[in-house]
Amino acid sequence: MYDNWEELENSIVNCKKCKLCNNRKNIVFGTGKKDADLMFIGEGPGADEDIQGIPFVGKAGKLMNMAFDGIGIDREQVYIANIVKCRPPGNRNPEDDEAVACLDYLRNQVMLVKPKIIVLLGSVALKNILGKEYGITQSRGKWIEKKGILYMPTWHPAALLRDDNKKIEFWQDLKQVKQKMQL
Ligand code: URA
């Protein structure tokens, strides 16, 4: 574990810890406020993120930005990262060995950001951070406290593109987060 961002970022530049390094254009490290109270964790970069090296800049990210705008969450004031930092081919889910290889980077990011609240975007984030026993359908919208951090699992923004009900629930979950941030 590194106790500063520079060393952590340098340590990842030539990462070859898993096979996702073979096809990546860019490592998508993370973006936002480095000491944010609120952090979002997604699954892994898609095509747009791979090209730009920034998380959530594609279709799903635009939808997330719209929810942020509507609810009053400032994207510049939060930190956003993913379970894996390189794009899984064809946008498949990250495999267990890839997630395991990458998770120490994310743990180090969480250690440096020290967020009060972490929003887990979708099943891959939920299971890799809190444990395989959690399911997104049962867990979404409910606060889970672990080691002094409050977690809010919710739908992955890409799931909203296919289902309007999930859009409403995503919105409700982020509203709970916004309310908690104001306390
Ligand atoms: N989906 C994710 O899980 N992360 C991104 O950065 C983009 C899309």
C-alpha cells in the first residue's frame, strides 16, 4: 500500500497483473476529488473509457451525470473508480482473477480518499467489495456499514438504459445518499 497518490499512480502505469493489459488503450485509474466524502465504484471501463482513460464517460456515464445534475451531486466533488482498471473485451464482466489482481489498487484508493460513503454501482462492485453473498436485487437501496464506511448498493447505470423502473430506483438510492451527505 502506498501512502500517497503519486506512488500509487506510478505503480500502476505498466501494470501486467492480469490479461486485461493485453488489449487496453488506457488504464482507467479513477477521477475526481482525491479526498471526497463520497465515492462511486463501478465495474470496469467500456470502449469510451478505454479510449479516454476516464471512468463513466460513455452512455452509462452520461446517464449517471444526468442523475447527478438532477439530484445535486457535483461530479467534481466525488471520487469515481472501478473494480478493474482495464477494459474487459466486449464489455464482459471482469473475471474473478482479474478483479482479484486489481483490487489492491482500489483498496489503496479508498485508503487515500477516506470516503464516508461508497456507492456500489451494480452486482460486480457489490460482490467484490462486500462479498459474494450479497445480491444486488436484495441489497440495493439499503445502507450497509462496514469498518466505518457506509455503503449504498444500487443499479449499475448501464442497467438503467434498458429498464425505466431501475432508473426510478437508482434515483431514489442517490437521493438517500444526498440526504445522508447533508446530515
Ligand atoms: N461502466 C463501468 O462500470 N465503469 C465505467 O467506467 C464505465 C462504464
